[in-house]
Amino acid sequence: MSDLDLRLVRCFTVVAEELHFGRAAAALHLAQPSLSRHVRRLEGELGVQLFDRTTQGTQLTEAGAAFLPRARALLRSAEDAVAVARAVGRPSRIVIGFMTGIIVTPAVLALRARLPEADVHSRFLGWGELPSALLEHRVDAVVGRLPFPTEGLSVSVLYEEPRVLMLPVTHRLAGKQYVTLDDIADEPVPRFPDPEFSAFWRVDPRPDGRPAPDGPLIRELEDKLELIAAGEAVALAPAGAVSKGLRADVTTVPIEGVAPIPVVLATRAGEENRRLLAAFRACAEDHLTPANWSATAAG
């Protein structure tokens, strides 16, 4: 069989995700007739039909459903190969990932001053993008908060960040100097898809062994904020992530008796001694500190 054209494979995966040629064409910035030709060409190369096209819509055939996970793996593998080649071929380039409320600017500026010939970039990472962003070579280092899976990574703690309680401004605890877990013993707390992440952020079980009261399952930050604002739940959050920009109907209160969050520098295992990564680690250790976070949050 001739080599597969990755552009055609990409077209297939987008149609499979959308199950609609019009939406897929828009996502790929293609004309719909061109997308249809690309899919037919891939079907011709494979010798199977990948989609059933009917008046009721587009559905994957049995062959299409079997091909989809392998097509995604093929595209990921190709992206990894490109990223690795670029990392080796352009050793003066580094991409630093960071999470909400973590400001890496002081360390990035220090690295540029230390190595002015380096091509230094930063990239925001949303929920759930760790550790995949590192392992897929989309970034070279990450400054982020535990917990996240660390297999295949080298991780070192930079500093610890306190947690706060998010609650609606009309809540009975709003405006208090601080609260404890006993104050919210019966308050529902949102659940998250990842069990370890969920247990950490719900403090589940509580120190006395009781389970944390179950709140709704959420996947996005905006869902959590909506639930809190509506009075359906309260939630713990990193102090730095909510120091600015909260909704007007949501507030925070410091919480005592809860362990702080380790803020860490993570790289791919075995690469931590690369020249740029070692230099960035030194800059991060010098410039990303609790004092730096406190000054940022207070500002």
C-alpha cells in the first residue's frame, strides 16, 4: 500500500469528530467539496468506506470507527517526531508552559538576559494539558501546580502556594477573616474526572475520615464558577489563580488547616540537564518564589 497522506488522515479525524462535513470543512479552513474529495481519496487508498452519508447525517462505518483511534495515534506520532527533530535541530529554542495565576515572566526575562541568543517562548496551558504538553514536546518545561501525573517527568518544587475557599458573595461565610474545613463540613464540593485531582481539591476524605460532600461533576473552570455563584457548591482554589479577575458574584476566603499546593518545575525525564533547561531552572529558582507570588497577588 502507498504511504498515507497525513493531510488526508487529519481531514478524516476532524470529520469523525464533527460528524458533519460542513462543520469539519470550516474547522479545517477548506471548501466542503475539497474536504469530500480528500475523504474519498483516503477511502480509495485504504480500500474501505469510512463514513455512511445519509439524509440523517454522517456516521462512521465499522471500518471508520476502527481506524479513528489509530489515525489519531498516527497524527500524534507525527507531531512528536517533528517536535523532537526541531528540539534537537534548534537547541537554542525553549518553550515554557505555565498555568492560570502562575506568572513566569520574571524567570523568562532573566533567562533572556542570561542567554540573549536563546529563542525563549512561553505558552499558557489549560486544565488537563499536563503532562501531555511535555510528553508530546509542545513545551520543554512547565511551571505548574501538583497534582498531575509525573511518570516520565523530572519534577522539582519551586515554592508552595496557599489555597482559598471560593463561595458566592451571599454565602454565610463570605467576608470572614478565615474558615476551616469544619465550617464547610456539609457544603457540596464539585467533583472532577481525574480521581487523584478530585481527591486533592475536595480534601477527600477529610482529616476526620468523613467523605467530602459530593457536588456536581465538572470539566471546565467556567462550570465551577457558575455552580459557586448559584450557591450550589463551594470549592478550594489556588490563591494565585483567583487573586484577580473573579466574577463579581463570587468571592474568596482564606482557609486554614489545609495543605498548600506545591508549585513545581517539570521537564521530560532525562532532559533536565540540557543547557537551556538547566539555565531556566536556575532562573526559576531565583525569581519564582512565594515572595514574588505574594507581591504579584497583592498588586
